[in-house]
Amino acid sequence: MRGFAIGRNFYWLKPGTYAKRTRLFLFWRFGFRVSFLSPSSPPSPSKMAASSRAQVLDLYRAMLRESKHFNSYNYRTYAVRRIRDAFRENKNVKDPVEIQALVNKAKRDLGLIRRQVHIGQLYSTDKLIIESQEKPRT
């Protein structure tokens, strides 16, 4: 018998249920990925905390990396500044449920950044004077 985890909750699949179809339905219906687990390995809180930290750092790096692809200088600097401020603002959050909600919001925002970068590349403009200046040598 197999089950799946959503956040800290664990759900069993009924015998004969097709796991792949269930995973696709849950992704389509609720918009999040589902990790399937065997009944012998329930998620431990320490592993969840470590994976949560790694997941948050990966999201932070991915968001900064994607936001640096904006063609517009103003969008690029705003996105980098806003990402850094948001992660600094929430760095002391300890509640696992709130952390998961913030991670889900960051994933949605990462998708939004990717879409906006793609749209910005379709309608590119000339660089600003600020971008083309060389930094003075000292």
C-alpha cells in the first residue's frame, strides 16, 4: 500500500488506485507537486526541516538567477531588491505550516518571474545609459 505526503500530512491510497494518475490530478487540481512515500518511511520532522531549509535556499537562488534575466534595468533591480527584502523579512519564521505557505508563494512568484522574463524578451528595448556606462577605475 502506498501513500502520499502533502506538507506534513500523510494520506494512504486505496488498493488498486493508479498512483501516477492521482499525482497528476492533485497537481492539476491544487497546483502543487505530491511526493509519494512508502508506508515504511514516514517523513521525519528533522528531515523535513533540513529539506525545507535546502528548498528555501534553492528557491532564493533560483529567483535571483531568473530575475537577473530581465532585459529592463528597472525591472531587474526591483525584482532583486524585492526578493532579498522578502526573504530577509521572513527569515525568522519557525512555524512549519507558515514556512510551507511561504515556500508555495515563492514557487508561484518564481513562475511569474519566468513568464515575465519571457514576455520581456519578446518586447526588448534599448539599454539605458546607466547600463552601458563603464565603472571608473580607481
